[in-house]
Amino acid sequence: MKLRTDKSADALKRAEALMPGGVSSPVRAFKAVGGQPLFIASGSGSKIRDIDGNSFLDYVMSWGPLILGHAHPAVVEAVRKALEGGASFGAPTVREIELAERVTAAMPWIEQLRFVNSGTEATMSAIRLARAATGRPGVIKFEGCYHGHVDALLVKAGSGAMTFGAPSSPGVPEDTVRHTHIVPFNDLEAVRRTLDASASEIAAVILEPVVGNMGCIPPGEGFLKGLAELCERQGVLLVLDEVMTGFRVARGGAAERYGIRPDLVTLGKVIGGGLPVGAYGGRRDLMQLVSPVGPVYQAGTLSGNPLAMAAGIATLDLLSAAGTYERLEAISQQLEQGLVNAAAEAGVAVRVQGVGSMLSLFFTDQPVTDCASALRCDTERFGRFFRGMLERGVYLPPSQFEAWFVSLAHSEEDIACTVQAAREALKQTV
């Protein structure tokens, strides 16, 4: 279809005068795929509509939290009721307890948690807690994993940092990252070597258990369990960044799916049902170090606000229905196989990788297992594919290094339309 973009173009000019790049987060700027960003007016179910009136099947889903789809009636009603009672108090509410009960019921390794406002806050706070608990300064992170724009973790990060060729950022002092040790994802031997050399300095290992910020990269067989065993042996805390995977790849997140028990977990996205939220939690003895019970300080005026709690409660209640994750997985696998078939018909070498309702299509004929193999993918071809899909009414993440997200609102007809669009768009990338 011929996209109408006049209003988005005008909006971008206005935005660029007021905001860097005209956006509030870098990947939204479309720099990695060419063209200009579209300004979205509304969303319903599996679709979004921009201010020019173009309609798209959406696989960004607000970068993961909208597992029920856009504007689900139960979530909208829950937020409406909460708003009528007051948006924020800076004081405890019962909804915080109710959401915490649902999270800990699904993830029993989280014995206590603290709500915050974003995934970045959650990972920052979890690392501070790990350092305090162990008395050690060091952290091991994996090349290409992104844990928010935390200074100590913004080194060889994924997502937008890879897209823009800036794996770290100016403004981050060298002293801030000198305790951050980088190893390749899926390389258990590299972790072992680092721990053997520096275990007495390492407080924690943090990772995305299923990477979503280099595109979707699953852990290799035995990798997560081996990592947990290494951490336990060396007295190092294992921190799973489940901001993206929590309640998405399984009800109990990646920890449930892969059968591991982390010391600390960070959450976000789905537990807020589309509203800004984050959380960190884990073993009770660790969380008892957090103020006001313990000495580790962390605070936030809007943490646990009624609107985010209400949206999260409504979302998690709907996800608890029998068969929910089976349906989500089935429709996601239908999309994965359809993309594989479409690429074969077009004679284009791709690698489609997915876990649960996260997936990515990489322009490579080799498995993508880490940052190095992700960077070998053909990003220019992905840009052409992205634009071809957009012209056919499918809105994908505007970067080769981001995961796609399927929601319960996506129908079999939506998947069929997406596969047909991919079949045509892939042929144009040759």
C-alpha cells in the first residue's frame, strides 16, 4: 500500500526542534532502517494506527508489555477505576500487595520484591543490592545484553547501542565501568575463566536469560544451569534480567522455562500491562538489606503507583487462565514457521529464532548465538525488509537487533497476512 506520511513528517519537524532526534528513545527514530518514524495515534488489539490514518499489524507491542494486545478492555477498565480514585499518593496502597502476591505466586524464587518505575531502575537497584550483600564491586555482564542505561552496565550493550554503533556511551566515567567484566553470551567457559581469575571481586553475574536486545537469542543447552552452578560454587549472585522475558516466555518467565533458581530477578514490561513499571526481587535475606529494613537505599515517588498496579493485576489475572500460554506459543510458532517458509520460497537466507512469544528474523544463514554472530547479519537487507513490510501494513521493530513480540490479540488471520507480506517483502530484498 502507499503510505501516507505527511502528518508524521510535520510532527517530526516539530519534535526535532524540541527533543533530540524528535524522539524519547533512540531506536524509535528509524535510523537503522531508513525512512522517518511514524507518529502513532491509537492501538486496538493487534493493530495500531498512525496520525496519517495508516493501519498496521503490530509486532512491537510497546517493546513487549502488551501481551494481551493494545487497549484490552479489562486493562482499560482497571486503569479507569484506579484513576477515578487518584493517580498517585506517594503512600502504600493495597494494589501493591495484590500485584506482589501474583508475582511471587508465579515466581516462588522471588520471596520479596520492591516496585520501581522502569527496567533500568530495577537493574540498577539489583546491582547495588548485590554489591552490598557480597561486599564486592565487580559485575559480569554479557556482550550485547542490555540492562537499561545504567552507567556500570552501559558497556558493550545491545539494542540501540548496537544499532548506533556505540556499545558504550560518552558521559560514563572509566572508573564507573572498571569493575564490569564482559564475556560472550552462551560461553560458559569464558565465565568460568573470569570467575577463576576474579571471583573474590565479583558480586554478581547479570544477563538476559533469553536475549531480546541483539534480536532474539536463546540460551544454549545447559548454559543457564551451568551458569547457576558456577555462581553458587563461587559465592556470586545470579541476577536474571527478566524485564523482557518475565511472564512472556512462560508464566514464571525464563527461570521457570529453563528450570533455574536465581538469587535476584528484575521485572518490568508485562507486570505493568503497558504502564511504566519495574520491580526487583529475590531471596528474602537479600531483600531484607533494602531500606527501610536494611542499609541499601532506594526510593521513588511514583513507585507502585495505583495505575500501573491496576494494569498489572488485570494483565496477570488474564494470563493465569488455562491454556493461555499454550495458545500464545502455538500462534508464535505458526508465525516462525511461516517466515521460514516465506524465505525459502523467496530464495533468501534467513535465520528465524524464537522462544515463547518472542522471535527475530536475522538475515544470515548461520545460527545467531552471541553478539559477534548477530553483528555479522545483513542489517542493510533488514532495513529493506522492514520498509517492505511497513508498506504492506506490518509494523516491525525498527532494528535488526530487537525482538518481535506476538500477543494474544494476534489471530491466525493476522499471522497469515504477516506471512504473505513477508513473502512479498523478502523477494524485494534480493
